[in-house]
Amino acid sequence: MKAYNLLVHYRTAVISGKIMLRWFGSASSHPFSSLRKAKERLADLPADNSLKAVEELSEWIESLHDVGLEARSEICMLFDEHSQSFRRKLGKSYFSTDVGAQKKRISFAFHRLAAVLAKTYLSAVRDYRSGEKGADEIRKILPLLTCRAINAVRSQYKWDHLHSGLIDPSIWKDLFWLFAYAEKIGITQFETTMYPAYEYKTSVRQEFLKSLLIAISSPDALSAWEFEIANHIVSLFSKHFVLEKKAEGLTHFVDLSSNRPPARLKTPLPDAPSMRFFGSGEAYSLIEKLKEGPLPRAATRDGTYSEEDTRKVIRHLLVQWSSNPISRKSERLRATLSFDIAHSLDFVKTESWTSENISEGGYDAVIDGEHLEWEKIGMIFFSRDADSWNLCIIRRLNRDEQKRWHAGVQILSRNILPAEIRSADSTVKAAVIAVDKASMEARIVAENRNFSPNSRYEFEYEGSRLALVPLELIEKGFDFRLWRCRLS
């Protein structure tokens, strides 16, 4: 994988440097010196290999820096539009594979395409502002170019988050500059169709708000799939978001003169020309209605997302967008502790995490190493800080400025009783988490191997033999799952 990344970076450097000039000579001999030539080259893309096609398109777009402003803008838009079908197929591959190396290559390809699109669109807007040759010819499509640029920057944010967990500060610098310039020349609310296949219209203001609302939605507490759904919900309701120069009634803010991400408005801020205040507006009440009852097809993207997953994301967004954020249930203590970690029912220590931020219900852990292995949002595991093991779940994952991974850990149970459960034809390693004889229910962790949710099991508990039937899968671990069961 490292060799592949080095090769990609080398090719990028070569294409964007002087060697490109020696290959193609003058701008007129550039293979994409006109829109006609660019259209002819599209036939060379591999129709049956979306990953390769996206990588090829990234190289082609990156080579456009030597092309004139009008042709560069038109050709970049053409390649961007042509990439849509490949990106849809590749996105399905990303979310359907568990092969780490393949996921990394796909996310790298997505991020690189977003980066070269953003750079090329941004250069077109900057050249227009400078009055470069061809500026008059692209005046009519400037709102669309700016929308595409903001969309590409937001895609950079998305794949920064999914690929490395680190957001490049230049993303905010580029995003704020684009919006500030569009605002200055009065095109923020000009409606345009982003892509030919899209039925809805958008605007610079709407694309800007999409970027802000997804950023303040705590994506570090969402799985990759949930983050994908969140992006869809944000886009679906974006026309209802609010952006103003005054803070009254709004929940968050950005400073267009900075490169800092948007943040919640906690205390009054002094008026400044670069300050903008925003919130979910009417979108909050609209998605709140979706918590109950059947979901419209648009919310689940015509069934692409399950109703259960979509509602979970909706509940998450409502919490993040609320004007009254939820406060911590227990006080955080500053104390350094080390935790033994196990991610199987063998209760064998696999690694150690440290924490300096601890509460009764959980802790913030620092994970050694640049790359995560089994650690994912929503993954259950066992941790031990003294003599007993606790059942825990990862609620958040993010990286700090030192590139260290942090896991927000919630303790689900401190009472873990190792056990074996038996059916008519198998014995399964398990652990009893809770038994409630009043409701005749129990929660158990059972090893995936040999366990069937359709079987009836028995186990010993406090001197009695109890029977249990699995009712509901609650959470997943590396090789085990947490089940809610009926007792009999």
C-alpha cells in the first residue's frame, strides 16, 4: 500500500510539474486543449473499472493547469460530470467491502479527485477575479463553478474524515474564501442545477450551508455508513438552513477571515464583518417529524438506507442541531489511568490504552499507532482498569493535532459473568451482562461461532438453570455480539 501511495504521489508531482510541459509542449498541443479533444478522450476510460477510471480522471483534471481559463473550466466540468457514474459505483464498493487495503485505496482515490476538482475550480474563480483572459466567457457559469468548487471542498472534508481522521485546515480557508467572494459579487443566492442529471436546484449559499451543517454534526460519533446517511439528510433539507450576519436565534458561527471550523455559539460574540451565524432553521422541525411513522422514500434514498439506520442518524442530527445541547451526565475527572483491552471472549489482553479524561460512565482513550485495526464506532469490547473486566463501546473516534487516535468510550456494564450457553446441538462461549427476572429478560454477549439467533439456549445462573431465546441484536464486537434475550 505504501508503494502504491508513493507511486501516486510521484505521478502527481510529475504531471503537475515541468515534465508535463515537456510531454505536451505548448498549450495548443495539450491533449485537452479544447472541449472537443476532451470529449474524444472519454472513450479511453475503462467502463468496467470505476476505480481506475476515477484515478485516470484525477490525472486528466490535474493536467489542466496549463489550459486557458475558458477551456479549463469547461473541460473540468465535463470530467466532473462524467465521473459521477463511476463515483456512484465506487461508493457502493467502499461501503460493501471490509478489506482494509481496498477501502484505503478507494478513499484515497475519492479524496484525490475531490482535491484536484477543488483546486481547478478554485483556480478558475480566482482567475476570473483577476480578470484573466477568458473571464468574460465564464461569467454566466460563475455561480455554477463556485457551487462545484464548494461541493468539491466538502468532498475533501468527507474523505479526510473517512480516510485519515484529520481535517486539513486549508479546507476551511478555501471554503470561506469562495463564499466571501461570491457574497461580495452578489451571486450567493443565484440558483443553478449542479449536474445535468440532478432535478433540484442549488446555490452557493446552500452548498456553503451543507458544508457547515455536516461539520457541526459530530461526524466522529458516526460510523462511515451513518456519516454517508448524514450527508444525504443534510443535502435533502439544506434549503431550510439559515445563515445571517447577526447571531439572534442561531446556534453556530464561523469567522470567514480564519481557517477555523464552525463552532457552537456559547457566549455572545462581538460584531465583526467576517462573522456569520447559522443554524438548521425550519429543517429541525421537518426532520423531527421523521422520528416516528413511515419515512418518505427520499429520506432513505429510495431504500438505499434502512429506516432503522436513517432514524438513528436523524436522532443524532437533532441532538447536534438543538439550541439546547445535552450536558454531560457525570463530571469528568483529570486523572491518568491505563486500561487493558480485550476484543474477544477469551479475555486476553491485546493492547493497553491510556486516558486522562475519565467519568463514571466512560473515558477518552488514547490509542497507540497510526492505523486502527478492529476499532470502529459502535464496536463493543472489554476493558479492565483494575481486577474486573467491563463491557464497553466506542462512541467516538477522532485524531488530535499530534495525529494520535482518541476513542470516546462508554461503559455499558461493570458486571461481566463469563458463562457457557448450550443448545440442543452446540455449546457457545458467552458472558452474562444482566438478568432481570421481573421482566424475564437478559442481556448476554455470545461468540459468533456456533451461535444461532433461532435457537433456544440454557445456562447456569445463581444456582439455577435458565432457558433463553434471543430476541434482538443490540451491538456488535470483533467476534461476538450483544443480545437481548427472553428468559423462561
